Amino acid sequence: MPITVCNRVAPLPPGDDVKATQKYATCPLLSNPPENTTILMLDNTRLFGRTGNNLIEFFHSLQYGRGKGIVVGMMQEDWPTRMITEMWMAVHHNKMVAWKQMMEQTFCVRVFETADELNQFKEVVRLRTSELFYYQYEVSHDEYIEFQCHNIRALWRSYNNGSGFDVQHAPVRDMCSAVDAIFGGMSDPPIYSVIHSRSLEDEGIRLMKRVCGMLGCDPIAALEMPPEYVKAILKPLDLLKHPILFMTDNQRPQVFEWLLADPDIGPNIIRLIPPEASWKGSDITLALLSNTFIGNPASTFSGFIVNSRVALGYDRNYVYRTKDENGAWVDVCDDRCSFGYFLGQHKI
């Protein structure tokens, strides 16, 4: 069944999704008796970074569990479930048992209501979230991407639409709020681009130099988003006559002002996301559904957007770029780079 987000059918070839579902959705470890089952418990209170990092930590826990033959576990209201239900997989009609079953079967995990439930298992292990973030998977990069895409698609099948509650019983927001606020009255799917500008809390230059030192991308362009850089991407695609939506952490307003002042972009083309409709979930969705996404190589938030776009079949992602010997902007690697290459991983 095709994945539809905000009334737009994802362009993923159906066979790709079916193949991955058959391979990864059977959850054989959940059938083992508790006395033969080891649990990787995600009950850390100290998280490593923000949303983009935390998503990587959760997905890496699933990768770790699959590789080690152990089951990932979490309390019903711990950080993974809070993070997920804020944007996806809301609880409906207060049916916590049904939600718990959906969560367990979707990701092949165990969700616990009380700590006493852990006593029945063979062993309970814990890892720091930083260890999960930097976890070096033991499969090929292609298989890693396949498994990550399978889990990402599972989220987007159940994105929140403003109906239901998160695990802390707060009403959820609508992931489509930004798309609807900007393009809600259009009968045909809109054509637009999204730029994700992040300064990365003053560590941006250091992080960019580290990432681009490994991958060969320009360490400044995606941080400052100069008009020349943006136009080199959008002009060949004939997208300079269509809206450009600007996602920002608001720490470097001059980046938007440079683009606003450019005669080829200007106020008729580039715009900020309406603040009343902008939050991290709606921003992710807006970027997911765009015709072209321009992101920051050092931002795991950009990375998750690219990974979601790859998982759902969207191309035209521009993150890892540099100038060639002729001064033309070129990609230094494809979308595969957003799946773990920049993390500086280590074995645990």
C-alpha cells in the first residue's frame, strides 16, 4: 500500500517497501521466552543532542539489537516514546494497549509499564545515548540503509495529523500544518524548494570542517547559504521561479537577508515558514515533500530529512557539495552519505 503524507503519495517503488517489510517486520525475537531474552534498555535520562541526534540514537538501538540478537526495550513514557509520539504514532481514544502493541510490532521492541517487568528477562543491558549515536554497525552500508529506511517508513505511515495524544497525554500537533498553511488552497501538488539553514550553536564552523574534512564538501557554503550557492542548485532545475521556503534556527538572520536581497531570488520567491504553523514536525514534513532540499552536512536534522526523503523515494537532495577545478558546484557524494558516514563511528 503506498505511503501518503499530507495527501501526497510518496514516489517510492512499491517493490522496495514490500521487500524490506518481508525481511525486517517478522520480529522473531519477541517470540522467545523471557528467560532466554536479553533486553537493551533505553531508559537513559541524559540524551546526546537534540531531535536529529535522538532519532539516530533510537534507530541505532534497533540496529544494535538486530545485530546482537537482543530486544530493544523502553518504558512506556521514556525518551524514545516521547520523541516518537510527538510527531508520529499518536495514541488514539486513550487505547494504550493497542498503541503499545502497534509500537512493539512496528519496531520489534518491548514497551514496559513498570520496572518490575524487567526481572523476568535473562539480562538487561544499557548503553549511553552517545554510544548509540556513534555505534558502528556490523553489516554492509547497503543493508544498514535498507533497515534504516524500513524503520523511517514505519514512522511516516503513522504521522500525526492533530488527532490523538502523545504518551504524556498532551494533544499532538499536525505534521502537515506548515504545508497546509502555505499551500492549502492548491488543487495540484505545489512545486517548491526548501533550504535548511543551521548555525549549529556557534560550533557550526568546527563541525562543518570536521564533516567536510572527511567527505570533501565545502565547509562554508552550506553554513552561509550564499545566493550563488543556492542559484547554482536551483537554476539548472528551473526552480528559481517557484517558491523557496527557508527553515532556520534564527541564529544568523543575515543568511535570509542575503537571499532576500538577491535580484534573482528576492521577496517574491523566498519566504519564511509562517511562525504559527512552524514547529519541528511540520518543518520536517515541509522539507520531506519539497521538490528540492538544500541542507547542512553537519546537521543531523538535515540528515534525517534527507534519510526520510530517500526512504520515501524523493530525490534532488543537495547537502554535500564543493567547487570543482572549473569553479562549478558539484556533489562530492550521493544521499548515502547522510546514512552514517559523517558520524565518526566506533564499535561497542
